[in-house]
Amino acid sequence: MSRSVGIVYLVGAGPGDPGLITVKGLECLRSADVILHDRLTPLALLEEAKVGCEIVDVGKTPGCTSFSQAEICALMVEKARQGHVIVRLKGGDPFVFGRGLEELSACREGGIDCVVVPGVTSAVGVPASVGVPVTHRKAGRSFVVVTGRTDDDAELPPHDYKALAGIDTIVLLMGRSNLKRIAEALIAAGRDPVTPVVCIASGTTDRERSVTATLETIAEAASREDLQSPAVTVIGETAAFAEEHLAWSLRRADGRSLAGRRVVITQALSSSSELQRLLRVAGARVVHCPLIQITYPERTPELDDVFEKLSDVDWVVFSSVHGVRGFWRCLDMQGLDARAIGRCQVAALGPGTARALERYGVHADLIPDVATAEYLVDAILLRERLRLQSGSLKVLFPHGNLALPTVADGLRAAGADVREAVIYVTEDATPSPSVLDQVKVGVDAILFCSPSAVQRFAKLALASPGAVLGCIGPTTAAAASELGYSVDIIPDRPGSAGLVDALADHFQMTGVET
């Protein structure tokens, strides 16, 4: 590290959807040496961290604190004094009930530069996700954001409820447990008991749920629907727009192929965004049940040797998105970039892997028509007859620890010199109890995108009676069959899009009701 003293970035992660972080926030995240993150920050964002980044969970839950605020401030200053780039990743916006000023002041007192990177606050972003504006020229010309909690855990926050009752729109954060008392206090202060209210739990995420009611009945309605924290509550005439948004969503869903279907995806957090997006566009209710997690190894002499010889390689073959990410992490550790593979041809197994390469400015020279290892090998061999005949073809195959030998063995059998590098590790993951309960109670479909996810599913002895089982390709399907599962869907077209289309076609043909 060249600088003697580091710097701290207070970064707002947004309201829950990892895609709602700002461009600047993401740039800071990717350059950080140390990330200190809160409980409500999207975990998928941590996958953006560079190789060797230290990640510390300093999150606080109601009634349970692992790090005090003073300890968090001290840790930021200590790490920065060591010369590191620190990202303090906070849910929503750092300065909206995020104690951002306390942390900014601590940095200043410690002589540390601190830059605030604003985020999308849940106070505005979450209502918008259910079609509720906090202002409207006819229904709400003013709004206020208040907290539903207090430092001393008093039952009722000491707001001026008479003043609040006169404001058009009230946005309540962290108020789920005190919702009944706050509603009663507003009514007692003169707010109309039939004022529209919407309560939104886990807004902008795949767990988002909302309920509409009146000020007098919202607490009972939220309890009846078992809405849990984190929740944002909007009180005022603009909250009525939530009903309109719901009606529109239902009308739109009528024409969508997976409307209302509960679909479980089992990928790692870091590789599920595209599949989630496509399922939601098709109208599905996505249940994210990650059964595996991906980690990337530290720098080793063996990896150094592989990347020092990149200039001798004719082809670099990528068989997965994580292979692409792991490869670029290794390049970064070596102080290299995409120019290091300038003379190499690049092969990608499937459109998802090809898109991952494009993110790094590299367009695949070869994508087989069928996304299987066998087709990939055949496609390379077809192009490289001359070099194979002369025995000069050199291939680098970066892959995970569980990769099948098909690619490497197939190329070697034809005479290629294949160098392998394990650049990511697939490990077991255990989903939260609430997610496991959803799967066990019953869902419409469960989708697998790797043999390791199927194996983990079997190891956990999970089952969902009547659920359709889909596999992204024949290799994953074979693993499922070997474990005794009956696979209903194997798409003809590779990638997430093919899997979603095949799932929709299945339900259309079977005519099974939601």
C-alpha cells in the first residue's frame, strides 16, 4: 500500500435490491481493502469485493449488538491508519437513520479522510417499489420520515404527534414492533382513523410483502399477515396508490407465463441475479434457497506459475461465470488486466459465461451451439486441426474444485497441452430456517444449475411434495437422476433464459393450476 494513511468511504447500499447501489458506491466497493457491513446490506454486493479484501460483519439486530457504535468507529479509524481503503457499507442511505454523521465525525477526529457516498434510502425507494409516491401534487405536498424506535427502547418514540398528524405523508422506519402504539398516538392527536396506510416488509427484495389497511387497522393487518422487520410504513393518502399498483400487477400477471408460481432457485448468491430477474419478469414468486457458496483462493506459487506463462497459451477456456470471475481476480493479484490474454483465443461454455466475459471487455471467440463440455471440446478441436497435428496447441482451463474432467481430458486426448488452474471453490451452504420452511411446505418448482446444488439438496434431505424439478443442462440432470430424483425439465436452449422458458412451457402443457 503506497499511502501511509488510508481513507474511509461511507457507502449507502440502497434499500435491499443489490442492483440499487449507485455506480460510485459499487466502484468504491470493488476497490476496498476492508469492508465493514451492516445487517441489512445485500450480501450479493460482497461478491464484488476484490481478492484479499477483509470483510467484517458489524451488523446490529434489535436487542442484540455484536459491535457497539463506538467499536465500529474505532475499527474504521484503526484500519484506515494502517493505510487501507475502507468501505463502511450501510443499508439505505448513510445519513437517514444510519448514524452516518457519527462515523464521519469519528474519522475527522481521528485525522482520517472520509467521503460520503449517498444511497437510495428505504424511506423513498421501498414505497416506490409498490407504486407509492411519498409526494403527489394532489394527495401529498409534504412528507416526513420518522423512526419507530428510540435509543432507550421506550414503548412509544417521543415525537410531536400533533405536528406529525398534520403532515400529508408520514414514512415510518424501524417501526414494525411499535406500529400499534404509534397509530393510536396519531389518531389521538387528530389524524383520521381511516387514513390509508401501507406496510412493506423486506422491500425491493425477493422477500417483499406488503399489506394495505387504514391507520386504525394497519397493526392488526400486519400481524395477521405476519409481516416482519425490516418494514417501511407509509401513512397518508398516497398510500392508497398501493392498491392501484397491486391491481395493475395482477392484471399484468394474467398474461405472464409463470404468474404466481413459487419457484425455488438454488444457486449461490453471487450467480443468481439473471435467473431471478427472468423469473420475476415471467411473473414468478422467487424463493432464493442458496445451497452452495463460492469462495476464491488466495495467491499461491502454483497460480503465479500459471499466470506467468499466459503469453504461451493459445486458448483460455471458461466453463462457468465463476471461472471468469476467479480468473480476473487472479489477474488482479498478479497486477495484470485483460491485455495479458491479448493473443489468446477465448472459449465460453454458454451465453451466461460469455456475458460474464463481456463485463471485463472480452468477447468470446467461441461459444458452442450446445452448452455442454463435449460440444465445447469438439468445437475447439474443429478449429485447431493444424496445431493439434503439430502437437503445439496449448490451452489454459481455469475452473472450480468440483469441475468434471471432460474438458481437460477431451483436449488432452486429442493432443493438446492443457494447463489447469483451480481458481474458485464450491462449498456447501445452509439456507435460513425460514427459507427451508417455505421449501418444505410446498412450492411449484425447484431449479438446479449445478450438480453440487443437487447433491447439497439431497444431503439436507429436502423435499417439496409435488414440486416440478428443473435442471439447467444434462450434466446437472444426470447428477439429479443418480440421486434418485425425477427431473421434469431439461431445456433445449442453454442458459437461464432457456430454463425459464422450459419451465413456462411445462406448466402450460400440464395445465396445473397455481
